[in-house]
Amino acid sequence: MALTPADVHSKKQEITAPGGIFELEDVTLDGHVYRAYKHAPKTLVEVLQGARAHGELEFMVYEGRRYTYSGFFEQVDALAASLQSDFGVGKGDRVAIAMRNNAEWVIGYAAITLLGAIAVPVNSWGKTEELCYALEDSGSQLLLCDEARLALIEGALRKLGVTVLLVEGGEQHAAYSQVHDFAAVLAAGRGRDYTAPELVGEDGCVILYTSGSTGFPKGVLHRHIALCQSLMNMFFLGYLLMELEGAREFRGGAERETPLLTVPLFHATGLLSGFLLPIHTAQKVVIMHKWDARRALELIQQEKITGLASVPAVIQDLLHRPDFDEFDTTSLIRVSAAGAATPAGLPELIREKCGEPSRSAGWGMTETLAVGSTMSGAVFDLSPESAGIVSPIVDLRFIDAQGREMLPATGGEMEIRSVTCTPGYWHKPEANAETFDAQRWMKTGDVGRVDEDGFLFITGRIKEIVIRGGENIFPGEIEQAAYEMPQVLEAVVFGVPDAAMGEELAMVLYLNPGETLGESEVRAFLKNRLATYKVPRHIQFWERPLPQNASGKLHKLKTREMFLGSAEG
């Protein structure tokens, strides 16, 4: 018998009921009551310490280096000892990490956490101003970074007053008293002990910075309880799916879960799904130094990769490679596109290229530790264009332009309330006042609705609404229609000033290699799918990929600026 939405919600209620594995309970934070998973770990330290039991299983593969769980924790403990004894790192101190994904990033994060300090993952794609801002804003006195990031802030070291642990290349910076070689610091800690402080779920754990596509990013503080609840929420989805469709068998020579990390660790999704979830569940993680589609295919074949989760642009880049079929990718049993709207045709392409893997999608924010809605496998197939079912530990409501609460099916601006929501932006009282009300409902800036089957649909962003002649238009609807054209690889729609209409719509397209498309063809295609007033007045084709932000999402603001610049030129 085919799975139905009613089956999904019945099973969801069953496993979250009293006595269930994912039993819910009320917890109080800052005087407010939230739903939480009763059996979740209490602190991230509990998660890390439990992972030591995985022993000699292989944990991490990076650029030819391999780490067992035991070997990984030997390095973590050595670094923690040095950080505590030689650099005075203690509970509540902020320690920043700014580098590409690598093994030292993961070792550093674990050591910082075991000491009760607050890790500050910094956008490694940022420039000098952004890096300096994050260090000063967070009050970090210690920075773990690589050569490329040090080169960007070298001239500001004295002003910043930050001590640097440099990964690789430390010798050439010996003249700087503030710069220490990471490997030497780690070696100095071998055989030494450190004292782990007592921690509770309400203690601060990490500050994640937003993508900052409009001005400087904001530091999002999260507590241990939120990280642990977010991890448990991931287990919830996996267990729900297993109950509904049975365990998914390994194939293509794979013998254990082996995800390929393709998104930045400084992003909530990368941190959780690429490090914390795998270490909690004895997986092997394969880390790429930087994204390269051919190298990814080689790793999928060599390491028997079972899972690939990334933004749609990365998934498309991989699947569109002309040499894709030259590699054995049969081990892939999970392919997830999230973080942006799923282009039409991508689910079918995944099915064609990957032989019915478990596909997934979801919605979440840095401010919610990626918790919001999600789905995969058979649940995904029930509503592939949605963002999934709402998490059991999340409350959503929908508000119209006048501030009135709307029915979920009608929709409006989404507001969220959850145990995983940030207690606030770091040292940003004005931003907190704008974002949270007295009952801790948080404005998301996203526009959405929930259909009669309980699936969440994201229909736009409040700040992206284009008001053309008094009509509110959501660019996401138009972008989705553009993706139905097989020639289109990337599409961005935005508003530009217009004397007559106030705003007019502009569309920028980047086509698949070798494809051609004319403006008149695009207009004709869109007119068959959209109201006439929603067809963009300006259509431009670019010969290069569109700009992305730190999360791998298409950067609408930069694209708009470049479009306006070219129009003026």
C-alpha cells in the first residue's frame, strides 16, 4: 500500500508520544517553555566524550590523511591541554576558527568545546574587513587559521590583539610573537592533562555568523542544548523514515555511512551534518579541501561515499559533468539538495544519475541551527516541491502585512519559536528587539504556508518582494518557472527602479554549458506559466556562474548590483 501523508503524521505522533524514543517534554529557558526531545544529550561535551567509544574505526579522511576515532581524540586532547595551560583558554572564552575545511578545523573545534569555551567559526570566504569584524565583534583572543586567512589580517594583528595558531607555514611567520605554529602547539600538549569544566545545557557553545548579504553579518549565539536538540532532530527524521520504509541497504561496496563534506564547516549545515552527526553515530567523513566536481567523483568511487548533501548548484555541477558515468557512484544512497529552492528537474536528474537514492529537502536558518522542516526518502516523494514536514520541536505561525496571524494554509511571513532558536545576536540589542517579540517568536523574513497535508512551502522572502504597480510579486515563483527550462542552470530575479511602475522585474540567467536560449524564447515560456505582469521586463544572459554567498546560495544582492552596473555602463 502506498504511503500517505496521514501515515507520516500518525507515525510522527507515535514515536514522539510518552515512552517513545523521541518522547517530548517541556523545558524552560529564560522563563519560557519549549518542547524538547527528552532523551537528547544535555551538552555537546557529552556527545564528544561518547564518541571515544568508537575506538579504531576510521573517522576522517582529508587529502590522503586518515584518522581513526582514537587517533583523532589523541590530537584533540593534546591541543586542549596546550590551549588551557599555555594560552589560558577557559569556560566562556571565545576562540575563533578561520580556514578552509580541513582536519585541523575539526580537531580545533572539538578541543575548544571540551574546554567549555565558545567556538567562533568565521566565514573563510570573507575578506580582510569581514574577518577583522568577526574577531572584534566576538571578542576572540585566540584564532586558529590557515595561511590564506592570516595573509588577509596580517597587517591588523597588533590592533586586533589576537594570538594566532597557524596551520601549516608557521616557520615563515616566526618574527611575529603573536603567531604560533599549530603543529608545534599540538605537539607540546601530548602527554599533558587538562581540566574539563562542569557544563549545563544553557551554557554558550558556538557563535555562528550569518551570511551577511546585506551589510555586516551578525553573530548568532547558540547553547549546548540547542546543538544537542538539533542533532536529536536529525535522528528523529532518520528513524521516522526507517519506520515508514524500512532500513536502506548499503550498496556499491559501501559498508558504513560515509558522507562527503562539500559545504563549509563554518555554516550550521556543515557543522552539524558534516561533523557533529557523524562523530555521534560512528560514521566516516571525507572532507574536500575545496569543491571540485571531478575530484568529488573520484572520492565517491574510492571511499564508497554513501551521502552527499549540498546546495542545488553543487549537486547540479556534479550531475551535469560529461564524465559522470565514467565513475562508479553506486554507493550513493542519499543525495540531498537544501539551502535554496530546488530547481525543477533536479529531482528527476538525481533519480536518473544516482539510481533512486533517498532524496531530501528542508528549511532552516542559522538562527535555528538548521531546524525547521525536513523530509527525505518516501516522505520526500509525497511532496517533492515542498520543504518537508515541520519538526516536532518547532512552532510556526504566519503573519500578514498588518501583523495579523493567518491560517497556515493562507500563509504569510513565517515566525518560529523553538528550543533551538538562538537566545539572541551577540551584542546586538537593537537587532534582537527587531527580531524577537516578548514571547520569543522570531521573525524569519521568509514567506510560506503549510498545506492540508502538513507540508511547508517557502514562497518568498519579505525583503525580496517586488512591488510592481502596487502588485506584490515573489521572485522565487518566477525563478522556479525559469528552472523548468532545461537550458537554465542558474536563475536570479529581482526588482529594479522604474519611473512608471515603481519597480520592474529583472532576470539574470546562466545556462548549462553548450546551451543557447533567446530572450523571446524565455518570455514565451514564462507567459505560458505566469501571469503577464510577472514576466520580467529585463532579461539578461551571463556567460559566467552567478555570484554565491558563504552558504553556497545564489547572491541576489550582488547579482542585482552587477546587473545595474552593466546597465549604467
